[in-house]
Amino acid sequence: MKKILIIEDDQIVANVYRNKLVVHGYQVEVAHTGEAGYDLIKSFRPDAVVLDLVLPKLSGVELMKMVRAEAKFAHLPMIVFSNTYLTNMVLEAWKAGATKCLSKASCTPRQVLDALGSVLGTSGPAAVQPVIPEPRAKLTAPTPAPVFDMEFETDVRGTFATTLPEVLNFLRAGLKALSRADNEADRAQPLQELARHTRTLASTANLAGFAPVAQLAEALEAMLLDLGGKPASVTASTLRTAATAVDCLGLLFDKAKGIKEFDVSQARILVVDDEAFSRRAITQALEKAKLRSTVVEDPNAGYHLLAEGAFDLIFLDVDMPGMNGYELCTRLRALPRHKTTPVVFVTGLNDFEARASSMMSGGNDFIAKPFHLMELAVKAIVHILRGKSTGSK
């Protein structure tokens, strides 16, 4: 019987994977901290390890470096769970000796079983490619859509539905505490706790089959982790975006049936901005969320694209020659297919007058320059998913 060690600080997620692996004939032990995991590797001597990268006391990357430093564990298969937005952390995981990297917010237990079968050379389901490819690895085909075990999903769905209100209430309370923090030192702990609970939400939502909830929660976790590394970046804007995302998570759960299979990466986004630097910053932020966009610098050209085709989200600069963003928004609202398409203004203005003008012209939201990249990415996902959940597109 092959022995598997799961190193995961969230007990619900750890228990889900342990139970699934035990049913399939594995002997399984669980550790909830990096330090405990390292001790169990030496005493339990597993045939493979499945671990999260974000762990208390000792991170997944630090743990792998320690393990790989010992000759007897040099070839121990280590399958890593990570947030797909944290590309630097994933790169560090590969360098530290990860055997495979899987997206925690989109991976299924079946994919974990397949990955274990692949690295252990055991019989069973055909091996799958890792969700997050090794850097510079050749991509031959898109990763197939996950196939959920319906009975398993039903059980996890019940647990998720029961715990979601409590998690959302915790996130709202945490954001209020963060808004009251007077200095950077006081922000560190709330940000860490918010990120941890959001990571749990992303994992359990994915296991329960609520893909849109998992997609948004994963992006929000990445934003909170970024802010945790730079507490000075916490602003009224980032707090407002985080609060909007938390509210949207509840809405997505209520409307899950209608958008369960929707993939935000397929959304059609238009960016209209006459400044090259601003356009690049917006597209870079969208790329972080695996979102593709059509970009134009001429507002008239943007209007013609809107008149000819459908989009799920529009980003507009305010100050543009010939036609400013407010005027363009007013005109596009007269187009039947774009009466309710979400519009976000990207502007250097951040006062009441700018906000009032954006709303009066038909805009849904605005973000001030310079903006936090993951904040814009989260804002984009919120508006895309909210638009789908309310049936506006």
C-alpha cells in the first residue's frame, strides 16, 4: 500500500483529500503545518507528498528546500497546490524541486489521483498534465475540463453551503478591522487572516463544483497576499474592491446554477485608452487574471467596435481627445446590446465629482491611476461574473 502525506493547513480541504485517497487504497497521514509536515516526512517516510505552498510556520517552498537537501529524499515526489496568480511563488516551487504543480482553485480529486498515479507509476486512471506547466515547458494542448465525481461533489457541496455564510461574515469583519488599522504593522495580521480564509473558500468552492466562486476567491486571495507584502498599498480603493468582491461571492453562490460552467477567461473585454503606458498597465493586470482584451486608443474606433460586436466588460479612460470617456459611455448605452454591459472608468481623478460624472454617464465603477494590478484584475472578474449572474449579458 502506497503511503501519501498531505500537508495542508485547512482541515476541511485536508480531510476531503484524505478521505478520497483512502477510498482509493492509499495509506494517508495529514499535517497542518510545514514543520509538522517535515517531521512526518522523516518518520512516516511517504511514497509521495501533496502540499500547499502557503503554510504556517514553514512555507511549502522552504519545506521542499529542506527535504531536497537530504539525499534520501532527493527523488521523493512532491505535488504542489498553489494559487495560479502567484507566478513568482510557483516558479520558486519548481526551483525548490516540485514534481508537479496543480491549481488549488480548479484541480479536482480525480486530477490529484491521476497525478499520484503518474508520479508513482501505479495502475489506475491515465496521468494528466499539471495544471500549471513547468516554466518553458512546451504546451501541446489545453488542459481538459475537470470531470467531477457527482456523489463526492454533492457531499462537499453541503459542507460548503453550511460554512459559506460564516466565512463571508468573517471576511466582512476582517475588512472592517483592516480599514481601522492606523499603521502598516497593524495591517499585517488582518491581511494574513483574510488571505487564509479566502484561500479556504477558493478550495472548497472548487471541490463543491462552484467554479465561478473559486475563480473570484482565488483572485481575491492573490490581491490580499500582494497587499500583505506591501501593507502601505492598502487604500480606500483596494478596501472597496475587496468588499465588493466578498459581496459578489455571496451573490455567485445564490446564482450558481445559471453560471456554474462559465469560465471568466472566455470573457470579451474592450479597453479604450489613448495613453500607451495606461493601456499596457490595464492589459498586464488583465493578463494576471488570464483575461484577454481588445485594446484601442481612439474612442471613435472603440465605439465602432461596440456597435459591431458584443463585449462582457469595458474599461474606459476619461481624458481622451475627440471624445472623452463619459461621452463614449453615454453613446454606448444607446446601443441595444450594451445597455447593461459593465463599464469601469480608469482615471487619474479620484474625487466626488469624477465619481458622480462616471455614474451619471452610465458607468458602473471606476479605478484611479496608479492602480494595484491585482485590484484591477479582481474588479474585472467581479463585474464579469456579476453581469453573468444577473443576466445582463
